[in-house]
Amino acid sequence: MGCENAGESGSFMLVTRRNSSLSSSGRRLVLGSLILITFAISLAFALHGAWLILPFAGAEMLVLYLAFRYIAQRAGDFERISIDGDRVLIERWETGRVSRFEFNRYWAQVVLQREPRDTLAVRSHGQQVEFGRYLTDEQRREAARAIKQKLSSRYQ
């Protein structure tokens, strides 16, 4: 979670991202080493007569590759809320698709529901957009406080 406050202009931006513990080169290194080790072990078994291990090991590595590919496609996903002047803009980047939602700052409300898990949303005129899906419950509460504070400072 990153928060930027642009000082004089009064603009505010909060960006949330997925927690990616491995970089793309780290993912390739881990996947490559797992494929290499699995292939070496299954080849050793195949040379000792258990040849049926090879196709199952290959299928297992294919599933692992697809899982790593799925993770890599979503590693760049993020959400951003920005408050500038009289507008609140929420942007979502999900696997290459961008969604934008714009609200009038004077009518926007922050909603934090606690059951069954904390859910943060911005609401205005019957439209509600969830924000902070990549945050923990504690981070969502902190983000809600920061956004509420910025929205309430509109009259100052």
C-alpha cells in the first residue's frame, strides 16, 4: 500500500497492489529448478524400469507451469484511488483491463463493513465500488481513515 499526498495542490493518491513475494526472474528460476529436479528424478526412475513416472511427472510440471503463469499474469494488478479537486477517481487494473469509476467528492462516502470480513467501498448516488481487495483488514481500516480524512478536509 502506498500513499501520496501532493502537498499544496491537496491531491491524494492511494495505490494497492498484490503481495508478490517473487519477482518474474525469481519465478522463472524456481520453476526451472523444479522442472530440472523433477525431470532428473523421474528419468532415474525410468532408467530403472519405472518408465510410467515420466508422463506423470510431465503432467505435474505442466500444471505447475500453468499455476506460475496464472500468478505472473496477475502480478501487476493494482487498485488506485485519487482525490483531486472535486472528484474521486477509483481505477482498477486486472490482467490488462482497466476499470475507472468517478465520483463527485462532495457526495462520496466511505463505507467500511466489518462482517464477515472488512470491506472498504466508496459510495455515491446508489453506486458503490469496493476498494482495497489486496489489503489486510488492518490496512483496509487504515485506508478508510485516510480517505475519510481527505474527504472531510474538502471544506477546509
